[in-house]
Amino acid sequence: MRWPFPLVALCGALSVPVQALFETTYHSSSVVVQPFTILEKSPLYDPDNTNLFLVCPNGLEVAEPGAAIYKSNGELVWAESSFGNCYNFNYQTYDGQQYLTLWVGAGGAAVGSQMGFGTVLMMNSSYDVVMNVSAVNPEGTDLHEFNIVKPENKTVLVTAFHTIPMDLSSIGGPVDGWYSNDIIQEIDIATGAVLFNWTTFDHVALTESYNNISLTGQGFTEDNPFDAVHINSIDKDLEGNYLISARHTQTIYKIAANETILWRLGGKMSNFTALGKGTEFHFQHHVRWRMDETHISVFDDGGAFIATDVIIDEPVATGKYLKVDQEAMTVSLTKQFIPGPNRNYTLAEGSTEPYGDTVVVGYGYTPWTQAYSFDTEELLFSAVIGPDNASLWNDNGINNYRAFQTSTLEFTGHPKLPPNVSVTDGAIFVSWNGATHVASYTLLTGPSVWDVSKKVTKVPKSGFETKIKSAGSSEFIVVAALAANGTTLGKSAVYRTSNGTVASD
């Protein structure tokens, strides 16, 4: 096949990427982020820029990984890098309240010593961490899943991995080998109690795996166990059965509450007959029940890393809706969302998530976030994390595990810290990290710390950071943030115009 870019560049064989090459900095904030570059946007898509995209940029090009929220015009709304590694940033309902949820911890999506060990944070609309949730597992909570179960919204599905001894001689490995045992758990969020626990060791044969032990060299040490299954998503149906996606067996499993595997879709042992073309998927991610559980959505990566090799089964990664007839045991393709303006496979990660009459597809290792009409499958919006050529970087550039969305109609971010101001080269810069509904800023001035009330000017908010001319200011200034209706949402501290220092809290 024809490669969309050189394989040696993708594998990083020629050069090591320069760290943080394209990151953006600001005068009034310590936030350092990659840009969210708009590639295409239909005039009919989100004309008021109310949609908010939740992403976690990671990779060697990201000096300070963390969570970020962007508007559909590319404007940064909120970013936080103190978390360290961050994955799976979402907006979910728990017990009648809305929360921002994200996995934080050390490591990444690999196994063994490189595995992600962490926990999941739940934040309120002021970005306070109000609780955290973890799997009951010696090696902590894995980053791949944190799915609050609907419609009750009281329990959550999480992934974990635990390295155990295992005889791998049947697949060419050592007798005294090591195996990465995938675990899925359903946890009661309020109590932390494990309500369901299921492991691949007990249910999935080694022969189902497409992972090649002789190629990867896995399984010979505890630090590098054989990653046979690699669960990356969990869902639950209304009857209490579990739906899991396993990347390395390229299979979707339906599991009963008694832990029995009810059927397999895809892989080497599929129980379904395909009707028509396009039902296959390779190294898939983010599998969910849709449309009253008659369909399954899936992100079809089309390719993967196996050790240092790149396997390409499909030239283009897509989001798909598959109609699953569990009586006739047939599967057919009903929706397929194709990337644009560029097309490429994805070597890991990705998501497919509906929002109203649109579907948002995140392309994972290829750091695109794209929105489509659900009815027509037409591409309405396309953005990339980083510069507009980021899709051509090697695998160590930027990646974003999943892309989720909310909107300013649902989520009102109101940080507890006030707007931040910088006086630089005679200009005033103001930003308010996390405030979602600021429409304008008013500059106030006065002769003393206790008298800063004279209005100098009012300017519309322009991006994450707004520049205000300082002409007309006296010794002290305050900047007020206003909503569209003129309501004051918050005020900065009092600053000295002479040197930009804070005169009072």
C-alpha cells in the first residue's frame, strides 16, 4: 500500500521531536498549552461557539501535559498542567450532579513498568476536586475507562491491569512467563465497593490474541508482561450485561453478570455474520451501546504498533455505527464517519460519541477532533491539537486519548480564583482561566487601593487572553469580567500600574 507519510518518520527512526515546539504561552497566566487549530468549520456548525471540547494532549511535543477545554473557534477556555499525565477527560452525571472527570497518574497506555497507575478525579464547576475514584487493584486504576453507568448514574466502570505469573509456552513464550491480566470493575462511587469484577485470565484464551510474543518480546519479565487482550472500554446494557472492547484480540465481548461470555463480535472467534461491507474493525477503541441498544458505536483505528512495527489493516480510521441483531446474530454497517480534510489511520486510542444531532470523533494518536452530522455523516468541524500539520508527526508528537464535548449551555465554569492581570510594556493583559461566560472586560482605575472605581474602558473578550490599552489609567487598576447581560462575574485584585504587582488580594 502507499504510505501517507514515511514509515521511518512515524516510528521515530530518523529524529527525536523537539519538546514543546508549538506550545502557546500568555502574559497574564502561567498556562502553557498546544493550540487547538481549526482545519474546517461549516457555517452551520455551532455559529455561537457554545460547544466545548475536552481534551488531554500528551506526547513528547507536550512539555506540560494536562487537561484543556477549547471552544469550537479554537479559543482556550481552561487548562491545568499540575495533574501530570491526564487521559479520558469527560463531562458526566453522578447522582444528579454534573462533574468533569479525568484520569491522572504516572505512565501511559502501555503495560508493565510503563503502565498507567493512577486514579480518577471528579471536579465541580469551580474545578475543585471533590472526590476521586479508584479500582481495587494493587497497581491502581488504569487510564482506559471511567464510564458512569446510565441511567442510575451511581456506579462507574473502570479498567485495571495486574501482572501475574503465567505459563506462556503454548504461544512460544516461557513456562515461567508474565501476563498482563486485564480487569474490569463496576464500583459504587459513594462507597468504593466493587460490585463486579472480571478478568481476562479466567475467560480469554491466549490464542485469541493478535499480539505476537516473538515479535514483541513481552512475557519474559515482570516489567514487560505479555499484553494478550488489552481492554480499552466498558459499557453496560439495561439488562445488566457488560460490553467490552479488547484491542489485542480485535474483539467486542458481551459478558453476563455471572461472568460468562455471551458472544464475540470481530476477532478470531466472532459469533456474528456480516451483512454487507464495512463491519470489520481493527485495534478498535471506545465501544458503546447506542440507539436503544440496537447499535454499537466503535472507533476503528485501522492500525496499531506491535513492538516497533506498524501494522496497517485499513488506510483510514473511522467512527462507525454497527447494527447488531442479537437474535439473527448478524451485524451491518449503518453509519461511518470519515476524517477530513486529511485522511489517515490511527495507531492507538480514539472515540466516537454522539451529541444531539452530531457525532464527535476523536482520532487518538492522530490528534484530530471532528464533528459530523449524524443523519448525513457530513463532516461539519475539524480541528487538530497543535499546528495544522500535526497529523504528519511521528507517534511521539501529540496524542489525545478521547475527545468529548459539552457546551456553555450545559456547563458554567466559574473558577474560585479571580481574573489574573499582567501589566507588560504599557499594556494590560487579562485572563480568567476556566471562566466560560465572560463576554467583556471593564478596566477600572483610581488613586488608591481603596478607591479604584473610575471606568477607563470596556473591551470585548478576545480569546483566552485579552489586551487592554492602559491609556487613562492612574496609579491603581482593577479589571472586572462581565457576562453578556452586563452582570459582573468577578473582579481581579488591585494592581499597581507602575510595575504590575498586586497591591491587595
